[in-house]
Amino acid sequence: MIRKSVVVMAAGLALVSGAAVAQTIRIGFSSALTGPAALASQWEKWGVEMAVDEINASGGLVGRKVEIVSVDNRCNPTEGANSARKLIQEKVVAIIGGHCSSATLAMMPIIQEAKIPLITGVSSSPKIGEMSGAGGNPYMFRINPDDLMMAQALTEYLGQKKTFRTIAILGEDSDFGRGAGSAFAPLAQKAGMQVISTDYTPQMIPDFTPVLTRIAQRKPDAIALFMLGADQMNLIRTAMQMGLRIPYTGRAELGGKIVELVAAGGMEGTVTAWTYSPDIDNPTNKKFAAEMLKKHNTVATLQSWAGYDSMRAYAEAIRLMNGADSEKIREGLTKVKFTMLHGKTVTFDANNQAGKVVVIQSARNKKVDILDLYELK
């Protein structure tokens, strides 16, 4: 009887040990899976999934496969906080996303209390960096430049080239639209441009004709656009239908399905600042962009880049520390050096910020061109 019990116990321990080896590394993904930012969030999710597929195909991390657990935050602070709590309950070891800055800011105290790292590659409020790392929250990391960095790079470029004299600001009525527009305006004026009007429209607005009519009457040299996803596409289509030929600047997207509007001549003369371009010429980025186009029939976007490189940053941290618990991952991020898709090798600074490269790009002759990879100090 005693011998039989020992055999059964040994078999049970073997099963437990086998289960531990096979246990997946659970990474949370919090983004706006529904609502006005759902399209851009879908692009981000595709980037995360592509990175995970590549990692798992090459054997996983520390002998384990990676699993993504997705939760909708609707780009809303309350839902952002709730999404963090749900992911903690799901036993994730790290989180990617947040997407909208207000949702990310709401998640920050929750992930800090739970001691679970969060990387964003989309949220651009300067407050996030101010409050991360040495700013108080050692679990918050960011791989993209913030609104002030983007505005600084773009306005310095436009000022040096004397591209536009008068600017009309047009943004979505959201934390991104107002935050990015507010960061851009004083720096544009400092660089010698005149801001002649500022408008913010509700997200998912059905008709942009009234606001575009007002802006056209003011005859700006360019519209500084701070609007994402479906809203930007609808606005540009409306401008094309109205026969407007005003270039865009600011943070106008030139990737994803919007390249179809570029090819149709709807964005000629545009000069914009962004965090990523599928046209950056290096083998890793070319492979990523080609795979995104093949798999989803969509040109790679900043959001798909953000998801992809956020997951790659976690993978590098896990490999460096040879472990996948939350605290080792956080420590690994502070030490890791990794090369992002834009080809630059980066580290996280004292405020856990790795985003120092801004892509200045244009729409010319119905094609997207990269004008500069602007590295901020």
C-alpha cells in the first residue's frame, strides 16, 4: 500500500512538473477593440500577434510559448483601469497597449500596485514620461516619442525648409487630438509659422463638410491634422469630394489604407511627423511590412509597428534575464538594448522612454517618401 502511494505521488509530481514546463507566458493586450479607435487598435493587435507568431515559431521564450490575452478599454479612462484589473486577474506577467493616453494614465497606478510592467507604443501624452521611471512609476515604459517630441521635430524641419507659412489646426476632440494640437501650436509659431485657426471635431462625426468649408475660406497653406483611423480617412475623402487641394501636416497618417488616398492624389504636398514608416529601408522592416501586407492586405502602420516592437522589447528582456516573471521582465527592460524596426538601437532612459526617433515623411507624386529620420537628444 505504501509503495503504491509513493508511485502515485511520483506520477503526480511528474504531471505537475510537465504542466509547469508547458505553461504559456501570458502577455496582456489592452486597447480600444471597439469605439472610434477600433481600427487603429486592430492594426496594433496585428503587430503584437505577428511578433508572438514569430517568437513561438522559433521555440518561444525560456522554453515556453507566448499567449496574448486581449481586453477592450474603449480608449476610456474608466475602462482602461478596468482592463488592467481584468488582465491582472488573468495572471498576465506584462501588458502591451493602453493606446489612448487617458486610458494608459488610468492604468498606471494599477499596474504599479500589482508590479506588472506595461509598454505603450502609441500613447503620446508627455505626462506618461514625466510619471514613469525616475518620475515615480518603475513599471511604465514607452517606445514612441511623445507629443512634444513629435511637434519639436516637425516644426524644426518645417521652419528650416520654410515649407508652410500659415497653418490651420484640425484635430479630433480627444486627449490625443487636443494634446497633440496644443503641443504643435506654440512650436509652429516659434518656427516662424502662423496658426490662423484651431478646430476640434467630435469623433465619428458623419460629415466634415462644414469644418472643411470654414478652413478653406481661411486659405491656409496647410492643415495640421491630429486625427486617427477612420475619421482621418473620412475627412480626406470629404476634402477630395469637395475639390480641396490643401496639403496636410501635423500627425497625418500616411500608412495603412490611407495609402490608397495618397495614390489617388488626396494628400499631395503633405509633410508629416510620425513614429514609423513601412518605407524605412532595412531588411527587418521590409520583412515586417511585406508580411503585414500579405497577411492582412494592409500597409503597415505606426500602430502595427507599436504592437510588434513592444512585444519584441519584452522578448529581449525575458531572454536577457532568462526568466518571465514580472519583476525580472521589468528589470530586463531597464537593461536591454534592442534594435527597433526603424533600424536604431535603443535603450530605456531614466524615465523608461525609448522613443527618440521621429519619421518626417511626405506625399509627393502620389507616393509616400521619407524625408528624414530625426533623432531627438
